[in-house]
Amino acid sequence: MRYDDSCGIHHALEEAEALTEPKHKFVLMMIPGLILMTINMIHIAPPNFLLPGGHPNVSYYPYSFLHWAYSDVVALYGARRLFLHTIPYFQNIIEYPVLIGLYMSAMSWLPGFWGYFIGSGLGLMAAFVGALYLLRQTAGEKAAWWFTFSPLLLVFGMLNWDMLGLLTWGLTIAAWRKQRWFHTGLFLGLGVVTKFFPVVLLPYMVASLYQKDHRTHLKQFLWGFVLTGIGINLPFALFAEEGWSEFFTFNSGRGPDPGIYQWLFQMGILHIDTVNLLSAVLTLAGGLVFLALLWQGKLDAVEAGTAALSWWFLCNKVYSPQYMLWVYYAILWVDVNIPLLLTANAAGLLDFGLAMRWLALGTTNSPFLQQFVDTVPAPIIAFRDLTLLATAIMPWARHRAKNVRLTHKLP
């Protein structure tokens, strides 16, 4: 029996067990996560004095950083002038993929800032419920409990629109494990036009279907992906190219976030073009290693995609603290690895605290900024990067440990 086949049987049994559970049990399971997200929503709600004219002004930034209450959902309502109800990408430049741009613009049509804010929050909570349901149904109840109790929801639940992307990650993997190839491609395409990160699953799913000589299934998968991943993007790329391409140009042109790249950049050792090239080469090299492991039967497509996601975050010059929520959710689809899950929670919380304090000191021109930069960030960033590295290695190590146990059982 192939490793992929045994995993498929295991997940099918877990799914069947989940479906037999009473419905009220899932309702109870939702409650901790929804409470954490509600607390986050209340905490990040800006006081009215920061909303002159009905939207956040520049004073919002130092205030939100000082109170550990920053949220892109709040900030971009003013920064992208969503209250003007312009057509996203055609009349307004938005540095996010299409579905998030449409989502934030649609929510801005609700009455005033508070209509936008509450509507956005409820939509993200609904996405959490969907992501949790898919995890419970397909990966098992234990994984779902670890998700709903994660303290990362308390700080990242509404920091950005990532929960929409997590939902597409869950939809894609759930469809994949049910062998619904067209729907897998369809949901993966939605992921790409929502938060882009799910694109890491694409090469491994294609390779897996190709290797098994499932050409018909591969065509179904690709047609689904083309329909959403390209079909939704195409009108904006053709007719609103400047606004649509901002996602790519914004990220390629920005400087490196805190980490080894930024240090080398500030020392004058690397320039921005060199950073971009080095980041791309390292990401691609790791991706090819995971592809080779998949081809050898040492990883399945989801495991390879999870490893590639974490490796990408590790090698990329752009990193935001809420990316750890992606890593955490992706881990749960592979294995309930308790030490790694605890580490990811700790790394995410520490990284969030680091970002808020650093930005607070910077935006208030604190005389303690340099002392802080010299002493605090390095160990926290190192801990975060080691967590990402451990996650990239975990699927292969898990498979290897299984093989060792099986070998020891043989007569």
C-alpha cells in the first residue's frame, strides 16, 4: 500500500467519525474561537476621537500600536478611502488580491465606518466557522479543538483578512481528500485570488495527479483552477492593470521586513534587487526539494504544500506576524503535533508583541527605540524563524518516523 493511500483511508475514517457526531457538539466547538475573535474585534475598535470625518486618520497608527490594537481592516478604511465607494482596482489601487479587494469594498457600502467594521468582523467570523467545520470534518475533532482554542485568534482574528484565505485552504484540502478534483482546482483558484498563499499547493497537487497517471483527474483539477484562479483575475488584469498589479509591484518594491535580509540590507551588503533574487532562489530551491520528496513517496501533496508554505514564509523578505496563523492552520491539516502547535502559538504571540511595541516606539519618536532594537527583536525573530523551519521539516520527519516504527514491527 502506498503512503498516500494509507493517509486517504485514515482521513476517510476520521471524516466518517466526525459526521456521526451530534450537531450541537460543533456548535460548542465554535464558541471558544468566536469568543476570542469577538474579544479581538472589541479590542481593535477605535475610539470615536480617532474617526474625524467618519474614518481613521493618521493619529490612529500610534494609538493602535501603543494599545496593541492595530488592524488593517480598520486602517485601510481610511488609507484606501473606502468610504468614497470607488470601484476596486478600476478607480482605487488596492495591494491585495481581487477577492479581498472586493470584500473590503463591498463592506464599505454598509452604513458608515461602524457598519463596515461590524460587517467585516461578522464575515471573518463566518469564515472562521467554515474553516473550523472543514477541519473537524476532514482532519478530525482533535485538530479542530486545537484551532478553536488557539490564542492566535485573539490577536490575528481581525488584524487582516487572512481568515478568508484560511477558508479557501480548508476548502481546497477537504475537496482534495474527497477526491473531488474539479472542486479542488476551483477552491485553489479562489485561494489564489483571495490571499495568494494557497498557490503553494498547486505544483504538488499537479505532480501528485500526474505521477499517478490520473490524466483525466488532472484535467478536471486544472479546469477548475483556470475557471477561478485565472477567470476571476483576468478582467482586472486586462482592464484595471494598474490597480490589479499593485499587489505584485507593492511587494516586490518594498524593503525587507525585520530579519536577516533587513540586517544585510541596512549594512549595505544586499540591495533590494539582490534581496528579491535571493528570496526567490531560496524559496524555489526548497520547493523543489519538497517536490522531489513527493515524487519519492515521502510526502503527499498536502504535506509538501504545508512544508512549502512555511519555507516560503521563512525565505521571503516580506513577513507579517499574522502569517503564523496560516502556518498553525496548515499544521493542523497534517498532524496534531502538540509541541509544534504550542511553539507556533508562542512564536505568533511574541512576534505580534514585538511588532506592536516596535511600531509604537517608532511612531511616537521614543528615545528608547534604538535600545529596544538592539536588544529585543533578535531572539524573538530567531525563535519565529526556527518555528517556520521546524514546520517545513515536520511532514518529512513525521513520515520518516512512521517508516521507522513500521520497520521495527517487521519480523
